[in-house]
Amino acid sequence: MRSAFIDKLMKRMDRLEPGEIQSVVVELMKEKRFMEKTFQALQEGVILLDPEGAVTYVNSAACQFFGFEQEQVIGQKLTQGMRGLDWSELLKPGTVVSRDMEVFYPENRYLNFYITSIDDDQPLGFVMLIRDVTETRKRTEEQIESERLNAFTLLAAGVAHELGNPLNSLTIHLQLLERRLKKLGKQGDNLREHLDIATGEIKRMDTIISQFLAAIRPTKPQLQRTQINDLVQESIRFLKPELDQAKVKVRLDLRPDLPAMPLDADQMKQAIYNLIRNACQAMPKGGTLTVSGTYTDFEVRLSFHDTGKGITPEQMGRLFQPFSTTRAAGNGLGLLIVRRIIREHSGEIDIESRAGQGTRVSLWLPLVERKVRLLEAGNTADSKLDAL
């Protein structure tokens, strides 16, 4: 791919002195080195292709994105290093293509690439620019999730308020009935049992609504140093009737020396309840739920591993979406609530599953409360690299 300057130089070659030619070549070499250094310094990937789609230049950022070795890829067709795309359609003169792609090697990234002809009038090849949009995509997904959750919270709060009004009215009327039964004396004893059951069920519904609102509202955790082993064992005792009914056996593999950590006990129990119930529902014919806990100097890992039917790849992509569920009677809110609680504790949640091979949900929780801290002046990432 010769520039117009080189074409003019070739025409005047016979009229130039050897010293002038040497001076021009030196200048061209300097310009070439300058351009290469400029491209190598870019954080965006740059790949130049000839008209047949063979690589003529690739900078270090592009090599890092795709796991290339610069010496090996030069002269090779792009199809050999980046399989899975129809490059014959993308590499057409006069076309401009901007697409997103997901790569899995050397690490999972989301990339945006832009391909265009170097010159629409002459077959000089193509230029491909690549940007890493992994963090941008992650922030966008988190923003969408936050907006969905906020909208759902407002809807749920409205529904709970509307349910609360008839419950209050029912409570008042039951109290009036109770007064009349007292006046009847022994004649009202036969009805008292039914009245007590109705009163108890209304109180239970009111408790469920209160717990539901507490679970979905973005509330700041009230952190106190708590033994997470105690929370797990208390949760299992509380859910024992459900576990027995589902024929699910629980195997505890908790390190006895798990240290106390800053937790909101009520919120954390809510998260554990949801995970245990999800495991039970994933094993309709019974099975084993293994709850294991271990720790490092920085964090505690709590895992819930069931022997259920597992989760398909299609379902994995929708796990944290409201009202997305694999059960006919489910509402798809359990994992969404769990993730919100764990993130408010500055932790992370991870799910591993294969269809027919069970599911493992792991929680990582920090051993100390993470707070904002000021860095020393000049303590940047570059200075840290220099110190290495």
C-alpha cells in the first residue's frame, strides 16, 4: 500500500542524488517508527488487512484482546485467528461495519469492532478498530437492573398497601366478633376456635407482607459482628418442616472456626431462607443439600450445593430478572432479593450449574466492613507499577 508521496518519489528517482535518497529513506523510517509507537500506545486494538483479508499490521492491544502473537498472525488470514464470524460478508469494499462481539479467550470480554475500507476507490485493504466495552456493558446492565428493581419495588409497595387496607378491616371485624362471643359465654366457645384460626392467619399474612417489603426495599444493612454458622443452623431449624416434607437431607460442612463478621442477621437469614427453599424446589423427588463454609484472610465463602435438576444455559441468562422463573407457581424474585442483600454487604454471588447435575450457589462475604479511604498523593496505578 504505497502513498502518493512514494509514487512521486519513484518517478523522480533518476533525478535525485544518492545523498538525497538516503535522507528521504531515513525520514521515512523515522515516520514509520513514530506511527508504530503511536499505534502500540493505543488502548484500542488496530488491525490492518490487505484486500484478501490477510493481516498486514496488528498492535499490542489487539493481540491482548484476542490472544494473538504478533509475529504469528502477520500474513495470516483473519479467519484463522478469529473464527465464528462470516468475514467474507464483513470485508467488502465500500462497506462500514460496527458490531459487538463476545470473546472467551484469553479471557471473557465484550468487544466492539469497526471495519471500513481504507480507500473506497482503490483496493488498499481494510482497517479494523476494536474497543473493550466490557465495563460499559456491565454498568449498563446494572443500571437497567436497578431501574427494573426500583419499578418493581414501587409496584410491590402499592400492592402491599392495598392488601393492608382489607386486612386492617378484617382485624377490626374479628375483634368485634370476639367481643360478642364473650357476651355469649359458653354458647360462643364452639366458634372461638374458628375465630382464633382466622385471627392467626390474618396476622400471618400481615407478617408475610412486612417481610416481603423488608426484603425488596433498598435498606442499609445494620451490621453487627455475627457468627454466620449460627445463622445457617438457625435457618435450617426454622425450615426443617419444609425440608422434611420435600425429603431433602441437609449435610453441613462448615468450618467450626469461621470468624465473626459484620452482617445484618435478619437480612442474611432472608437470603439463606431463599437459597434453601430454591434448593428444595429444585429437588421435587428429594435429594441432598450440602451447605459448606470456608474462609481466607479476607472473606468467607458460603456454598449451597443441591443434587437437583440443574439449570440450562438459556435459564442461566435470565436468573436475576424479575418474574423469570422455571416454576409454574414461582415469581422469580428469590435470587434477585438474595443478590441485592449480598451486594449491600459488599459481597458477591456466583452460580454454577449444569442441566441434570445440580446447582451450586456460592456467596463471598468480606470479613471486614469496606469503607472509603483516601489514597496518598501520587499513589496511582502507574506509580504502583513502577514500584514493581
